[in-house]
Amino acid sequence: MKIRRWEQDKEINLSEMKNQLENEGLSSFLWQDDIGTFYPAHTHSYTEVRWIVSGSITFGVNGEEVTLYSGDRLELPANTSHYAKMSDETSTSYLCASINDFS
């Protein structure tokens, strides 16, 4: 699991975030979850990329939890079992992208 924390003094700019993903060869879409949304443990056949625009998400991986806040980015390797729960205080928006891990 790879996490990039946002620089606190840097403003969050959705267009810049999307452009950065595009420059990395990734297409993305904006997703929003309601307060308290929960996704039970699951896996993906691709590396999952999530970049938080607003709100927060807590991911559970290998018995540990990590919370991501606005601006933070997660890359979760393919076939990694994980769950996700959204903030109990506000809806959460994030960019979704994936990296195909096919050789």
C-alpha cells in the first residue's frame, strides 16, 4: 500500500489532480459517497488508486486501518483484501483510477 499525504499549505485543485493522473497515463472519474458509507472486505484485479478531494476515508488492510483526508492519495496493489468506510461527519468525494497490472 502506498500513501501520499497532501502538503498542508497547498490548495486542493481538482483539475490539477485530474491532470496529474492523466499525465501518469491514468483516466479517472469523480465519485462521491454519503456519510458513513461502508464497503466490506473485497479485492480488485488491478491496482486501485483513490485521491481524496473532500471528506475522509478509512481503509482497512491486513488488520490495520489508515485514514486519508482531503488531498491524500492511496495506491492499493491488485488482489489486496481491504474495506473502506467514509467519514461519519460529511460526504466524501474522491477521484477513482486504476493501474492494470497485466504483463
